[in-house]
Amino acid sequence: MKNNTQVGKYKIVALLHKGYYFADYRVIDENGIKHYMRLINPAKLHDLQLMPGCDQILELTMSQGIVHPNIARQSDTGEIIVDGQRYLYIVRDFFPGELLSDKLDREAHCSIYEVHHIISGVLNALKFLHNQSVPLIYNHIDPEGILLDISKQEIYPILNDFGHARHLNKENHKPYIIGLPLFYMAPELLLRGIYSTRSDLYAVGALMYHLIFGMEPWEIDLNDTTEPIKDVLEARKTPLPIPNLNIFELDDNLLRIMAKALAQDVDDRFQNAEEFLAALNGLTDVKCDNYQRIELTSKTEEHNGSIKKSKGNGFADVAGMTELKQRLQEDVIDLLRHPEKYQKLRVKIPNGMLLYGPPGCGKTFIAEKFAEELGCNFIKVDCSDIASPYIHGGQSKIAELFKEAAKNAPTILFLDELEAMITDRSRHTNISEQGEVNVFLTQLNNCSERGIFVIGATNKPDMIDPAALRAGRLDIKVYVPAPDKEGRKEILKLALHNRCASNIDYDILAKETTGYVSADITEMINQAAITTVKNNGDTIMMDTLMETIKNGINQWPSVTAKQLQEYEDIRERFESKKTLRRSVGFISSENKP
Ligand code: ADP
């Protein structure tokens, strides 16, 4: 339905989501107050969505009269006829925010702090629904069925889709499970359609797992199976698999809670939301060790702000960047390896370094390889782990993070998108954000003494609070530019090593990839490798590479020449700032213009 269409006393302002049988809109009433409206096309409903024996839509009545801070209040229902078609609508309170699934699509996983808030809010809502005189089962605890209200200080979940909810009464309607994720369904629901308060709580366990690890419990590739339900249940015969990650603040108690929530036997699970909440808040002990550690896949590793002991080839994997590697080797690695030797002569151990420049040019990559070279722990922290737009008041989290890094010392603490964590305080209006910057600055002070070397990465160095860049904090600043022709050649050689034909002309490839950033080159080679496998080949041929470059014309370069020039301009402005002249000095990378 178009914007400005009048539906009853409401005017449609914007389409929010569209499903098979419904469309969700933001609407305003005659007083200009915003609401959320679901417009349902009854012609598209499934029998299971209707009251048996009549055409009353179950969704319209499910949350009537329910008032709870974590549940969107239903304020109105009605019907309209448009172009000879009858539509029904449900109006609920409007919350500014996004679906939890949108957040997961963007960030892949949540910090433990966020998980705690989301799960507590969801359990509070379920406690209320399950304790109605006729218990109401939500049946849609998954990232699509939970909205995050961003108007609150803390991350705040709201249940706002009662399309799958059903009362637990004598009539016991069959559940409507079409479109729900299998990995969230308790076995009795999956096999026999039996829902209960405990199947809702099973889904809360699955949600917790998904939010922490960025993957669903006992997840299997559903494209590989013709009998998904059978295979999902088969996979669950093993103890709950726990990816072997050392996630910030994830302790054994949380693992036990997840294992209990996800117990396959309904009697072994939490009996009600109160019991689950008490365990989550540390008020009761959970005894359930039915989980097992599994080795990481690279996918899960990427998704998590995790601590890992860096094993790998170190700088041998890094193409080009010769001068940067050499400087790191001489100025940082030796000092960090043998601090006692230098401290004796009162040589100051460097605290950290800022890597800046266009995206995809290897800032994260060199930081990881640097940790491998040192053989020390590596903690990668994204802005969302610390100061997402939803959470402020993350000051204690920042202190915890540095404490954790010190506990695992020596540690490389990699802070991605530093400008969003330590934003120039003159840009802040919010006291709590300024407080976070102050905590960061305090923590950055002399962290080398605690065995921490901080690497910040950014595309926007001029947005970082200048105090973070002073001596004694991020002492070293390095511009990481897009690779020049020689750099591209080196990356190509390294990435194609041992998997290409002998007649590869690197000069031609380097010329054909002019303007590519490093990530474009590795992605291009990856696609060429996939094509080779699909064509039953076992070495990547020159013509496959040329063909991939030709076909990727709309994909690469991912950063335009104009944008690259803008990054060079930012660099020039940034380097000329007074604060930086006082700093230890630049290390120019191999192709400083
Ligand atoms: P940034 O952090 O600057 O956005 P990344 O570090 O994520 O960029 O780099 C993207 C990818 O490019 C890396 O995962 C790696 O595969 C490749 N890459 C970047 N620099 C190099 C390099 N010097 N040698 C080999 N591969 C590189």
C-alpha cells in the first residue's frame, strides 16, 4: 500500500517489512502519533492461522489486553476494503529500532553484555505471557520475532509479532510454524507440533547461543539435506557443540545455562522463565555439563571478538609492506619480546599504533600477522562490542577489556573503527560518550607496562580524539595505502602460490588490477579458484584470472579512484596536524607517494 494511504484513522508513512501474507508499516494517527501497523491479506492465510471452524484470524486476538514493557501493546484492530479486497489490520505501539535479525546481519554476533540484556528482557516478557490465566506461548523467539528499541539507554528487546503465538488451552490449536527457523525449535515442536512454555524456553537457549557464537545450535547446512527435520534431530544427538573460542566475559556458567536450556529431554530443561532468569542472574547454580568444545571454523572465528593465541606464518604471509614490517620488527617486536632488556636502560616500550587508510588495504591483516609474528594473544574488538549506538555506559566494559588483555599478556589489542570508539570529544553532546573516551584514554596510558600493545585501525583518522594519539598512547602512526603495481604483484604472487599454472604473467595481472585494493585482489583470486574447481580444474590458469577480472568489472575496484584520492587528502590533513608532529613520527609504508 502506498505512503499516505488512509487506513481507518491512520495514515501510512513508511513500509517496514513485507511478508507473504502481511505488510508492516509505520503509520500516524490523526494526532500525529506514530504507531506500528500490520496489514493482513486474509486471502493469503494458512488454515492454521484461523480459528478452526470459522474465519477468525488468531493473530488478531492473541495479544489483546497484554501490557508489559517488553511487549508491544496492541492498541487497535480493524478492517478496510481496497480495490475489492478485504484487509485486516492490527495496530501496536511504535518503537524506534530494528529487528534483532538486522543487527545480526550487520554484526554477526553480540557481546555478552548485550546478550545478557536481550535474554533477560525476552525472559521477562515470556514470564508475563506464560503466567497469564491461560498461558500464551509466543512460538517466535528468534531474531525475526524480536525488535530492539533503540530509544532506551540500554539495549531493549520487544516482542511484537504474535503471528505464531497460541494459547495453551483445551482447544490447543496446532502451531503455525511455517517460516520459523528449525534450529530454534524444541524436538517435541519439530516432531509433533507440541508447544509449551518449555518449547519457548528452548528457543531462548537457541537465541542465546546464536547471539554469542554467530551461528545456530547444532547448525547444519540445510541445502545439503532432503530430510531437514530428521537431520536436525540427528545432529542434536551429540552434546551441545561449543566453538573453541575464548570470548570476552563468556564463562562456564553461561555454557551450562545454554546446555540446560537446549536439553533435548523436556524434563531436563528450565521449567519456567523464572528459573531461567535466576540462573542467568547468578542466583542459582546450574548443573548441566552436556556440552563439548569443538574446533573453530574460520567463519566463526571471524565473527567473534575473541582472544586467540596467534599461530601462523606471521609476516611471511604479508606481501609487500616491507618498510612497515621492518620497522615493526625493529621498533616494536624486539622491545615487546625483551622488555626487561630495554627497561633496564629506561627505553620506553611503545604503547600502540594507529593504522589508517582506505578500507581493504590490510590494516586488520597486518595486525593479525603481527600478533602471529610475536606469537602472542590477539584480541579483536569491533566498535559494536564496546560502544554500539544502543549501549552507552560501556565504561566498565572498556576497563574489563583491558583487564582481560592484561591477564592474557602479552596481548595485541586490535580496536577496529577506532574513530567510533574514541571519537573526538568536541563532536560529542552526550556525557556518557565523553566518559567512555576518558576511560579509553586512561586505559591507553602506559598499557605497554601491562603487556598490552594496542593497534587502532581507522579510515577516518581526523575523527579520533587527538588526545588518543599523543605520545604515551598510540605512539606510532602508519598510513596503509592501496597497493601500487609492485604491491599488487606481490599480493598476486603470494595468493596464487602453489595453486596456479606456471605461465602466469604477473605484470599483466598487476596492470589489469590497477585501482584494486588488497581485498579486491584476494577476492578476485578466490573467485577464479571457485571457477577452476567448478570446471574440474586443479590449477588456476591465466585465462581464468583474466576472465574473472573482466567479469568483475562492476565489483572491483571496490574503492573508486576518487575515494582513494580523498583518503590521500585526509592523510595530508591528518599528517599536518600539530599533535602529530609531536608524536614519535611516521613510518611510511613501501609506496608512500
Ligand atoms: P582493512 O582492515 O584495511 O579494511 P583487511 O586487513 O581486512 O583490510 O584486508 C583485506 C584482505 O586483503 C585481507 O584479509 C588479506 O586477504 C588481503 N591483504 C591485505 N593486505 C595484504 C598483504 N599485504 N598481503 C597479502 N594479503 C593482503
